[in-house]
Amino acid sequence: MRTVTIITIATIKILKIYTTIQNRKI
């Protein structure tokens, strides 16, 4: 896998986790 692909997947996972945390706070 390309480094860019790995970074993209990691970013998407982080955004999903961040969104979940924000939803729990509300």
C-alpha cells in the first residue's frame, strides 16, 4: 500500500472516532 493511502485511511478512522466522541458528549 502507498503511504498516502495509509494516511488517508488513518485520517478517516480518526475522523470517525472523533465524530463518535462528539456525538456522545451531546
